Amino acid sequence: MAIRKTLDRRTLLKGAGVAIGLPFLEAMLPPLAWAAPKTPRLVSVYGGVPSYLSKALPPVGALGATLSAPIASLAAVRQHVTLISGMTIPQYAKGTTPPPAGCVQQQHYCVPAPWLGGMPSMEAKPMLHQCHTVDQIWADLYGATTRFKSIQARTQTVGYLYGALGGIVSSRYVNGVLSTLAPEASPLALYNKLFSAGVGGSTPPPVSNPAQLNKQSVLDLVLADANRLTSSLSGTDKARMEQHFDQIREIEKTIAGSGSSTGPISGACAMPANPGPDPAIVRGSAGVINGWANETKRGDVMADLLAMALACDLTRAISWQLTWDQCGLGSLDISGVNSDLHAISHDVNNDTTGVLKVAMEKHYNWHCARFARLVANLAAMSDGTGTVLDSTFLALGTGEGASAHNRSTMGVIIAGNGSGIKLGQHILGNGAHPGTVWVSAMQSLGRTSSTFGQLSSGFLPMLK
């Protein structure tokens, strides 16, 4: 009887100072079949802008290969995501009793508490109120054995006049005391925090000429090692490797099209390359609007680092804030309009040219692009017999609905955990509270409770 030589699960393809992890292969199985236990992970992603979705919604049903402008960036990962439109956060007038997980009328900053904590907002504009946010609920359930119980990150660099400089959307509420968890806004600092101790003793690969390596596909750099490996694999494993390489090239194409210089990640847990110095703040400071510090590149780097943190089981709970409410982030580099995201969300109501409408669509699609990159990364990384995405639930929610101060046409984009959630769809929310999405998310990953703050809901039928 032939004895099959097994392949170590942490085998890497190496070349020119680059290392790429492998997908799960049959060759990695020991003589007795083995299946790695799934690790439930949860990622909340927040943007402080209107989703503008009701202005250009795709048809209900399966998401097509070409998507409408506000969500065009999701096309490459459409099989992994679902859009839920028409969700509603009930609003209340100042001085009256808030409904469960309600939002005070005509005020910014009121969405994080009901969306991320299932609690009502208050009238004095606190971002959070008397709540364990969903990332902290998950951290308490599954984070005790990881290096980081939870991770908080933020892509928008500084305040740009509108909004609190802190912009915090993660909190714990214990014995009547609310504690907020400040996010890390520097990609380099996030890298150092996550990977300064390495991943299982590994060290960063040396890169002698980063400028030259960035011009090549990472697959070209490990070609010799890849050819040696595939020549010894079975037909099934060879097919998996080809699919794996195809996914890497698709991610590279997406990155090249976005103008990002950050390389793709794929395979399995491995030490990522140091991202280098943060992009400079070229416009703005805490005291002005229309600021910009290449948040596009910052967001892409963070998407890569956060994905690797999940793949390496450094954490199982992440709160990632892309922007925050009354967002003074400069629009010029995103939409070509020399204004800021918050101002345009109000000015679009009086726009007769259509220019600001297009800008609004580009603003939301910019958020979708960062979300899609994280999803694509997780989908390309192996986790036992599947991918990291298979056991991760992600959701992107925003601080506004179809327009500024609107809470009755909220949109939520979810991804991952394909065995428990309907994906690849546009689904009508029929007025359901967006916070109830987290009930379904946590139940699909193994939590039995049907409550979330003041909200109580079973698994949403629309997501089954």
C-alpha cells in the first residue's frame, strides 16, 4: 500500500523575500482524516455617512455581475455578500421617551448606540449609551484565549472639524459604568500592535527592493517554489492550487485598479510585511473640514492587517470604523468634488446638476470598496477545510439612511458565514431594525440568546 507523504498545514511558497500561504489541501491531511474546528469571528464596520442606497438600488434577488453605482465595488465579492435595504431605526422627539433602540430626531451621532449596541441614543449627542457594543459581546464570548480580546481600528485620521476627534464606536458597560475603547488610526501602529510579537514565532520576510517587487505579481516571485510543489500534488489539490492562484490574481487586479500599492494577502496565517510610514496628512487637521490623508490607502492596509489578524487567530472580535458622523473627510480624492462628505450629504438636496448625486454614490461605494477588500482577503485564506470567511460574520452599517438625518431607509451589507446566512442577494428589510441583524449573526455563529440590548428578535426569516 502506498504511503502518502503529508504536507504541513503551515507550508509557505517562498521567493524573492515574499511568502504566500496555501489553501487547505488533501495533502495536509494526516493518515486519519482531520478537520480543524471552526473559530467563530465577528467584524463590525461603521461609516458615518448616508448610504444613499434607496436612490439606486439593484433588483431584489440575486446580485448581478454589474451592480449599481453606490455598491459597484462589491461586484467582485458578490457571492459572499448580501445587501439588506429598507431597514428602520425608530426616531423620537427630544423630551419624550425613546422607543427600544431608538434614535433622537434631527441629530447626527445617534445611530451607533442603536445599531452597534441595541440601545437608544441620548439627546446630548453621545456616540454610545449604556451598552456593550456587539464586538464586545463577541469578545466576552470568544476572546478569552486570543492574544487580543478585541481590536478597534479607524481609517479616518483626524476630526476635520465635524464630530468628536475620538470618534469611538466600541464600548463596554459594566456595573453602571460606560467604558469606551479608542480605535487605532495609524496603519503602522496597528501593524506594530498586532504583529510585534510575530505569529507563532515567525518573523517579517526581508524585502530588498520594495519598489521593484510592487511591480510584480506575488505569484511571479514564488513561481519556482509553486512549480516544485504542484508537481507532487494530486489532481484535486492541483485544481485547488490553480483556483487559489486565480483568486490572488483577481485581488491583485482589484488593487491595481484602485491605485493602491499594498500587495494582496492570501493563503493562511503568515507574518505580513511592514506597511511602512503612514500616508501624510496633505490637507486638513482637527480644526478644518475637507481633510485628506490618503484614507484610501490607509483603509486598504488596514483591511489586509485585520484579515491576517483573524487568520492567525490573534483576535475574534473587530470593530473597524471607516469614517464617523458629520464626516469632514475630503471628497475631492473620492468623487472629484472639492468639498467634504458631510457637506455634500446636505447640499445634494438642492443640487440641480446631478454632480452631487454622483458624489454621494461614490462616497458610499468608497466605504464598500474597503469592506470588499476585507471580505476578499478572508475568502482567499484557508481555515481548516474551508476559508476564514466561512466562519466570520461581517456587517457594514452607516450613520444615515438615504440622506442626512434619515433613519427610515437604512441599508446594511453583510458578508461571510455562508453556511448560516443567505448570501449573494439583495433582500428587503421591510422596516426591521438594523440591530436585529446582529441577533441573526450571532445565532448563526453559535450564540443562543435572541436579545441585543433592548432588541429581542429571533433569526430574521429573510436571512435564512
